[in-house]
Amino acid sequence: MAINRKPVDVAVIGLGAAGGVAVLPLARAGLKVAGIEAGGWMDPHSFKPDEIYNNVRRLVTSVPKAQQEIPTVRSSPGTPARQAPVHPMMNAIGGTSIHYWAQSWRLKPWDFKTRSETIKRYGVSAIPSGSTLEDWPIAYDDLEPFYDTIEYEIGVSGKAGNIQGRLDPEGNVFEGPRRREYPMPPLRGTEFSEHMADAARKLGWKPFRAPAAINSQLYKGRPGCAYHGFCGTGGCHIGAKNSTAVTTIPEAQKTKNLTIIDYAHVTRIMSGADGRVIGVTYIKDKKEYFQPAKVVLLASYTYENSRLLLLSKSKAYPNGLANNHGQVGRHYFGHWGTAGGAAALFPFDINVWYGLPAQGTTVDEWADDNYDHSGLGFIGGTSLHVHTELHPIDAAAMPTFGRAPGWGSAWKSFVQQNATRFTSAYLQTSTFPYEATFLDLDTEVRDPLGDPVCRVTTAPKENETRSVQYAQQKLQEWYRAAGAVEVFMQPPLVPGLSTHAFGGTRMGDNAETNVADRWGFSHEAKNLGILGASLMGTSGARNPTLTIQALAWRTADHLVKNWKAIAG
């Protein structure tokens, strides 16, 4: 028998990048909020400048829940599923916003209207075969005020390229119009990033420094970045990286309206005979609890959002909560064209050993629909980002560019001579949902509680593969212009689990093809809100975190303004 807790107004499942944002406007409005998180507070003193300790082996696996329910992956319904080696996410107050790169991008106006804009420019035949692509139910202008709010609440450094239509070449002139400048100037450049910027300008491109949720100066009592590095899979020991653990969650706690229930494993979202949700069951210290709530906001990661809904069956929802239209788990996709799209070898030393990945130079000429795609055989594009931060173990895994074997004394000699002359870039390619790409429950693999894990069905898509390959050609051109003597092109990532996973609870006006409405609330369970990238119908050619957070604030703001209608 579950132990009943004191009822609250809102139960938020997960206190990461999304849930950790939503709790602030809710708490400020006077609503009583229970934030239920599978992890706990992480001690900043535990964040160490150690490539082994502070990487996946230590930090991401520090709380085992996610690692005990790793999704399985298969390429088609008739193919056996295999369990991925590690879950890309972690459990903690602040979630993955503790150890992410902190790149904080807005989507472009085109990303919200990809289907209609593509058809308008290239015709309906340009839509990838088998794609379930829809326009978002909202436009860029609808989300812009919330982008602005998050940039100032969290703290984002950068340089605007388009303020109310006025373009500034120091920023990204391809971005959508924004109402004002970033709250902080961009992170400083390096000799290498400026060298790459000069090479881009010689090609006629418009390089700029990327926005990041990292302080470039003192902001809200937190220091500016020390350019210490280890951001990619490590936390910031001085609090300059603006995780929700050091920004919105502590601010929400100050209101006395947020109660955090840590190390709590949510097992089901409960619903009544009328189809409305009534609360959440969870396990903490081997005891089962029931948290009654007038409204539930589901803010776990993409895979767990779909999984928890599918597990939460009831008389009103025999196929899973909010799934009477069979849309939970549909329209899933990931950012497959990420990470090292190419590696380059220079004939001179380049200083990329210090600093952080968000500190770099980006070009957007080849992102989204910024260039004519006629005859290319794909839609969407790729942002190209060159950056600093290389560590010894990573360097030892550098390609030899055909100049040495991959092992032995000759390999060691090559690495010793060239590790200071090697670098790789980060590519973000537009990806889209397809009918044959989806999430469901595995029929064989279960977690320690006996519940089936999430199963991912996905395979390479021609559109995305062509888009990545086209971007790699541009990246190679950029490297050559900067003086690289060798460029190694890496194959596109094989679809599977992704740190940038989208869909499964897509938002849209049509309940027949979407789980959530334009405000992020379920079409079926009216007092169930959903947060995170699982709402998103397109990825854009950039990291999703800022969009996730803007959507989360927008959903919470809508709930506050429409409390009586939603809470009942």
C-alpha cells in the first residue's frame, strides 16, 4: 500500500534542464510544487579536472537509475533489439544541464515551419520519403519572448546578430530577430578560434562566437568562466556554467513553494475514471509513495517521457496515459550528424588543450535553409563549430590520416609528434521524424523493478546522410582554407540513442497526430503537461537545450495564467 503524501498543486517529474526551469514561474506564482527527482544534489567539490574521473565513467553514472533502464535499439520491427552500452543522460538535481557543453541556441524561424516553407520553395516532392514532418503549432515569434526570458534568468553569453531586424556581423546574421542583446558578451576567443574565423571570412562566410549558458563575467553573484575546461561531461566547480542546479531551482526554493523529493524513482502517473491525472507514485528508500497533485508536469528525458506514459495504463488509458490516439512514442528522431564530422591535421601547433567546447567559432551558412537546396536531394542543413578543449586520452585516439599505422611504436611516435596539431569539429544537422522511427516498450528487457525498458526503432535516413556529407565537404573546405594538410572525414553517426533525442510526445494542434497541444498539455489528459525535447517536431541545426527551457517556461506560464481551467 502506497504512503500518501500531502497534496500539492503541481507535481514535476524530473528537475533537469526542463523541470528545473518550470518550477520557478510556478513557485513565484504561489503554487505549491513537488519536484520529484531520481538523483540528488551534486557536490561541486566533486567536479575534478581529471579526464577519467570527471567523464562518463564517474559523473554520468554517479546515480544508477538511468543506467539500470538503458533503452534497447533495433533498426526495424523485425530486427532483434540490442541494449545500448550506456544511457546518455544522468540523474541529479539539475540533470544533464550539470555536465552539458552549455551551448544555448535559439531555433530559426524556418525550423518551426519546415514543411510549409520547404513545399513553398522546392515543392512537395522535397519532403523526405516516409517522413511524418509537420509544422510546429507555434512560430518563432511565439517563443521569442520565452527565449529572451531564459537567456536572462539562466544567464547566456553571446553576441546578437539580429536585434529587431538590425543585423550585426559580429553576431549570427542568420538568426531570427530578437528583442535585445544577450545579457553578457560572448566567451573570449582563442588564437585557434580566431584563426579559423579569419579563414571563414576569406571564404566569404560570416563566422561568429556561439552563445553559451556560461558566464563570461560576473552575473547574478556567480563568477565568470575561468576557462578551466571539462565542461563536456563535467560540472563547473565555481558555478560559472548555468545549470538549473545553480540558477532557477535555488530561486524557486527561495519562495518556500518548492519541495524537492530527491532519490525518488517515479513508477507511474495515476489517472482517474474521467481521464484526468490525479498524482504520481514513486519509490524512495524502498517504500512506495503516492503524491497527489492537481496538475502533473512530466519532465524526464525523451525516452523516459514516452516510457512512463506507456507504463501508466488505466481504465481510461488501456494503451498508456495520453495514448488513446496511439501517438505516444511516434515521431522520434535524434541528432545523428553530431560530434566529430571531420578531423584535421595542421603543419603547425594549434592550442586547443585548454578552454571549453562552447568557446569556439561557428558558421551558419550551411545550416537550415540558409542556402539553395535545389537538386541536392535533401532538406535542412548543418551548423559548423570549431572549438577548443582536447585532453590526452582523446588525443591518443586521433586518426593517423594514413601517415602511420593505428598501433605500435610508429603510431606512438606519430601521436607524440602531432597531438598538438590535431583537432576535430562539431556538426549539428537538421533531422526529422519518420513513420518507421519510433519508441515503444521492449518485450524482453526489463529494469530492476520488472518494468520493460524503452525500445528505440531507428535506422539511417537518406536525407540526413546526404545533409551530413554535404556539410563535411564545407568543413573540409574550411579546414583547407585555414592551412590543414590532412582532413579525415568521419562517417555519419549510426542512429541509436542520442544526447539530443526528440519526439515521442510531439506537440501539435491535431490530436490525431500529436500527443500534446500547442501549450505542451496533453490532448487527452487535460491536466497533464509535458516538458522537454519530446515535444519538438524538428531539431534545427543546433543544440536543443535553450528551446527546451523556453518551452518549459511557456508551459508553466500558461498553467499559471489558466490555473482554474486546467487544474479544475
